[in-house]
Amino acid sequence: MTSDGTVGKALEVLDQVAAYGRPVRFSEVLAASPFPKPTLYRFLQTLTNQRMLAYDPDRQTYSPGVRLVRLAHAAWEQSTLAPIARPHIDALSAAVGETVHLAQLDHAQVLYIDKRNANNPVQMFSQAGKVGPAYCTGVGKVMLAFSDPAIIEAVIEQQSFHRFTAATLTTPAALRAELSAIRANGYGFDREEHEPGIICVAMPIVSDAGRVLGALSVTSTTSRTNLAGLESYVPILQDTASKIARDAQSWSFPDYDAKEQTGR
Amino acid sequence: MTSDGTVGKALEVLDQVAAYGRPVRFSEVLAASPFPKPTLYRFLQTLTNQRMLAYDPDRQTYSPGVRLVRLAHAAWEQSTLAPIARPHIDALSAAVGETVHLAQLDHAQVLYIDKRNANNPVQMFSQAGKVGPAYCTGVGKVMLAFSDPAIIEAVIEQQSFHRFTAATLTTPAALRAELSAIRANGYGFDREEHEPGIICVAMPIVSDAGRVLGALSVTSTTSRTNLAGLESYVPILQDTASKIARDAQSWSFPDYDAKEQTGR
DNA sequence: AACCTAGTTTCATATAATGAAACCAAGGTG
DNA sequence: CACCTTGGTTTCATTATATGAAACTAGGTT
């Protein structure tokens, strides 16, 4: 499952370095790596030559390289909902005057694809590209809820439930119950499950064929409003989601959660 | 020079696919690829399994995958000037009320890292991650001007000068003259060299050690102002650039244009 | 000077990549 | 309907490449 030859291993190393969130030394990576010293060394060297990693000779540290930013630009424009959703999200943001998120499901994790912040100007990658857990975010739960049962089970299986706040759902049973409630409702909430004081309404974006393309959410704080207040945004969210789905339809769209092509 | 074993070749394929700017079929890639059919096929398959590419089974097309967006988030935060520059750019943007760009030099090309648009909200990757030619943009020219002479020559060497507008510099000689004028001045302009009606002032961000870290620019249109008008922003640009350089200094920083580590 | 520790290089071996050729599946086209 | 053609996929013997144990080197420490 975890191995596509040399290339797969190299990308595994790349992921590992990126996961630190800060420049790392060779020995740190080595300690956490399944690869022996010279193998890892050569991978890091190759990735650096390829500018997938950047190497700081003074501090002797590696960090993700700029080439990724360039490639991601292409990915974001071609392979995400963002360009299609943009006008609709702009309209939504203007109408509700709260923070709006657009997310997709990537490999059992929530990947934020775009964001609108009514007040201060948008902070670019600082939000887009960010990942979060699926089981304790509004967008994560609604996307999961409308996913294929097999996928749901797979995600629950491999999920390690971490308690972020008092309200975090921390058992498979609790999550399953929540998901079926969401399915019944058509949308979901984040009830301070990830961060205290932060609440949101989330709406899935589903294609005609019933496939989950992504999700939208409107986020606010308990000091400004409450769940009932957020619920009033449901109609406009629904409207926005269906417009995005419609546009995506005509554009046609890659299948992200396609299973491995064959696996040799 | 162009080969780091299998991984390098796979990344070459990834770049190629990303370069199309649209989903591509296998045969299209094959036609433009140095690799024989089965080899290319396996690379695409591997990259798809790794979610570096997304495959649309209906249209049988490949496009850059979402995993890149995730990785790029880390790269943007750790390996670019953007997080350090953010507050300064915010201030600059508020002060001048025009579009502000932050760019770095990546492999002889201009890579836009961040953007502030006074009026409409920021469009995320739609600008960050975008690349442009160095010889006919304000930021490109100022970064080049203060780069190592060897790098300048290398860039000029491999540059294919395309005429975008009547004002585009299209010969090595013209560019060399412009660069030394910029060195004398400390900053540079884009005189509608890339797009008619679009002009800008650009300021390099240089470290104490004299290394070019990136560049800033304020962009406007000929209908709103002229070069003299833009020149009035030079003091604040200079101030912003030096503040960013100072902050970068203390943070310390990877060396992007480091030459290949050894090359086996 | 002896002794770590972190990073780099060697080299025989095992493994994985390679690509010519064959194969398969759709669409044509006569 | 039989016969191509085009575009994509699989096989498999060959070759090139990755691998990792061990040896080595350069800075720091004691």
C-alpha cells in the first residue's frame, strides 16, 4: 500500500520534512525515518537538487522548497473547486459578513482550499493548503457524512481521536451518530469541537451523481452569535453549494478519491 | 545536470503535466516527452497513486494533484519571505492604496509569493505561485540587477526574449543596460513592458550581506498615474524593503539559489 | 591526544527501472 | 461485419539504479 518504488519513498521523505512545520536537521529526520542513513541522505540530496526541498547550509536544515509553491499554483487552479467556486464564495461572503471556508476531502483529512474573511484581507496559503482533522470540523463532518460508507468506515478506523475541547467527539460511536444526524439534516455544525468559542455551519457540495465534491462553511464566535444564528445562513449556503455543484458539473472534474489505479 | 535518478525523472514528468495548465491526455504528454511509452506510463501511474497528479477516468486526463497544495502550504510558510513580510506588506498596501506584489527569484523566473489588492479581496493562489519572466517585469529586473553577475549571465544566456508589448526589452544588450541603470538607481520600473497600460515601481529586498532575498512592487495603470507618480512611492518602498530584510536577517534563511549540492 | 557526534562517501549486492514488443479495447471505415 | 487504426496497458528479459553495512571525515568535547 505504502510503496510506489523509489519515487514513493522519496515523496514519503518530502512529506515527513514538510510535516515538521519548521526547518529540520538531518539527524532529526533520520531518527524518525524508516530509511537507513545513506539512503535518507541521498533522498534529501536529490529532493534538494530538485528544489522540492531547500537546504540552509549555515544551519544545516531542510525545509519544503519553492518549487512546490509553483506546482501548487497549477494544482489549485486545475484540480480544486476553488476557481469554479470563487464567484459564488465572493457573493456568499459579502452577504453574510462572516468568515467563509471552502474545503475538500483529501486522504481522510480536511484540506482548506479557499477562504474569505469579511474584515481583514485574506491571508493566502496561511489558510489555503492547511489541513485539519475530519472528525471535529464542520466541513470535515459534512463531507464525511455524505461520502461512501466504505470510506467513512476506513476513516473512522484509522482515526486517532484527539480531544481538542470539551465538546470534541472522541469515540467512533459518537461520530457515527453525528454523521447520521447530519445526513438526516443535510448540513452540520461545529459546536466548539475544535476550538473553544469557535462555531460554524457547514454545507456539503454534492454533485448530481451524489458524489461529495467539497464543503462550505460560515464560521463565527460564540461571542458574536450562536448556533441558531448560524442556522439562518442555511438557505444561502444551500443555494451557494448547489450553484457550485452545477458549475462543477459542466466543467467536469477529476475524481480525487479514486482508488489506486491498479497497484501493479 | 538534468538528472537525479528516477526521482528526478518523475518530477520532470510532474513539471511537464503542470506546465500545460489544463488536464492532459497520456498521448499528449507522450508526444512531448523524452521517455518511452511504458516508462512514462508508469511514472504517471506512480504520481497518481501518490496524489501528486489527479486522474480523471472519464476524460482520461491528468492534472496536478491536491497533495501539492498541502505541501505548498508548508513551503510557503517556511521557505519564503511571505510570512515575514506580511505585516510590512499590509502596511504598505494600506498606505499606497495600489496593488502590491511580493516576489522571489526561482530558477531564473519570477515567482509571485504574495499580493495585496487594495480594492477587491485577494485571490489566493491565483496570484501566489504564479511565475513570470524575469526580463520584463519590475520585480524580475530589480532582483536580477542585484544578483551575482554569474547568475545574471546564466539567465540572459538561457532567456528567450519574447516581445509582449512595444516596450519589451528584447535583446541581451538592452537588458544589460537596463540592469546597470537599475543598479545605479537602486530601484526599477516596468514601463508597460509586459502588458500595455500596466506600469510599476519595484524595489529589491537585499540582505546586509548583499544577497537578494526578493522584491516588492507597486503596480498601477497608465490611466491612473504615470512613472513620476509611482516614483513618489520609492521612499516607503525602500523603508518597507529594509524592514523586511531586517526581519529576515534575524529569522535567518534558506539559500534558494544554492548551486547543486555536489552532483554525485 | 583520545573520543564523541553528525554528516558524508565507498562499493559489492540486491532491487527496481527500463523499453522493445506484444497485447487489448474502442472507434472508425470500407 | 470484418478490417484497420489509434490510444492505452501489460509482459518480461536486460540493464541500470538504488541500497545499506561499513568505513571515513570533520568539528566539538572531555
